[in-house]
Amino acid sequence: MNKEIKNWEEKEGIKFLSKIGIKKGQKVLDFGARIGHYSIPIATVVGNKGSVYALDKNKEPLDELKRKAKAQRLKNIALIKTNGSLETGLENNSVDATLAYDVLHLIDNRKKLYKEIHRVLQKNGLFSVYPKHNKLDQPEQGLKNLDPKDVIKEIEAHNFYFEAKHCGLISHDDFLNEGCVLNFRKKENI
């Protein structure tokens, strides 16, 4: 891991994730966690009374995340290996926040993803997305025809309301870049 990413995980990422609304004691789902560029700083922010569910469909990145967590003596990260299904296996209303960073473009059935995220979030829970690869930012796959405003409308149509946009230096794969995340809150079904 390069020094910039290591510094981001240990310092800058902690500041950024605190700024977007992650708090001590929370339960957070990192959907598409890979090797933990977000899971590691989240674990630090939420502390020993909080927990992180690091979900990914690939075993190798989760193994690397497990090694990193052990090296940093982080005991509050639970790994969830899926078969590519969008079901998390978590209970209804069981998490305070969910991050879906740099994964929306890979999801064929985002409606199903939004339904699952809504199900697992507690009342007024935070859903934070990093819609990388939209038509204004390295267009690719499922987001290539959507701009951030389209992503906001799409998510709002699935029982969430837009709260805020936060920009800064954030992790993208194994590098840092300027990017913006979109924060939503869970609406209760009427």
C-alpha cells in the first residue's frame, strides 16, 4: 500500500468520514469494502463500542482487509463474503449508516440494492454514496449515462431523501482523488 493511502486510512479518512456523519458507537455497513480503504478508518471512528460490516463478493480483498485489521488491532470489523447477491444477511433496522462508495456503476439492479439498504438502515439512517464513473467522472457501466443529479433523483425515488454533498480528497481504488459523496437519509414508509 502506498504512503498516501496509508495516511488516508490512518488520518485523513478518519476526518473525512467524521465530516460526512459517521460517529462513535455506530454500526456501519461498508458495501463493496474491497481491502478496507473505508472500513479501516470507519472502525477507528466508531471505536470499540461500534462495528463495521465489511461486505464484498471477493474473498482475496476481504482476506487482505482481515490482515490489515489484525495488524492495526482493530477488532470491530466483521467480514461478510457474498456470492454477488445484493442481500447483506443483516437484520432489519440494524445499522446506523451504509456506505456504497465506487460500486453503484457495477450494480445491475440498483433498485434491489436501494431496497436492501433501506431495509437494514435504522430510522433516519445515513446512506452515503460515492457515484464514481458517472457521465461527468470517468463514465463506466451502469452510471455512464447518469450525472450526479440523476443519481440523486434515482435514490430519492427509493425512500431516501438527499441531505448533503461532501467533497474532498478521498480514496478511489488504491489512489487518492478529489471526489464528492452524496448523503441521503432513510425515509420511513408511509
